[in-house]
Amino acid sequence: MTSSQKTVNIGKVFSKFPAGRYSADGPASGEKFREDVLRPILSAGFDLVIELDDALGYGSSFLEEAFGGLVRSGFGANELLRRCHFESYDDSLVEEIRSYIREAGA
């Protein structure tokens, strides 16, 4: 990891049970993760290494709102695909997140 990167382990720093799209859906929603964790780090100019394996599952609404929502709120899809590096034993989860970013940018 370089000094221009930050690592975020979702299960350790946010929630073992990330769920829901909007903040009104609960304390571990995709919107809350995006606004409280992802946006501040990316806005400060850091690239992200996002570790996915310590959470106990992800709903599509959480993932789409967290990552697709970054595109809708002003980050470019290509920029996010370049700056966000996802680590998981489940390659299909990583591809699902990348697809939400691409679709939000289309």
C-alpha cells in the first residue's frame, strides 16, 4: 500500500452485516457507507483498497447504492474503476460491484 492509498475492510470498520440502500433502511446501509466512509476518502484524493471478505454477505441494494451511488453523486465511473481496488475470494462479488459502477456511468 502506498501513502496515496487507504484500505477499508467493510466487515471490520463499517458492519459485519451491511444491508439496505438508504440511511432510513438502517445503520449499515449503502448510502451511509458511501457518505461516511467512501466519499471522504476519495474526496481527499486517496485511492481505495476495499476488503470485502469480513462481512457476512452483501445485498445488491447495499452494493449498488454504495458504489453506483458514487457515480450518481459526481465521481466518474472510469475514475472509480481505476481508483477502487476490490479484494475478495469471491470474484463474482467484485464483478458485481464493478458492473454497478459501469451501469451508473452509462
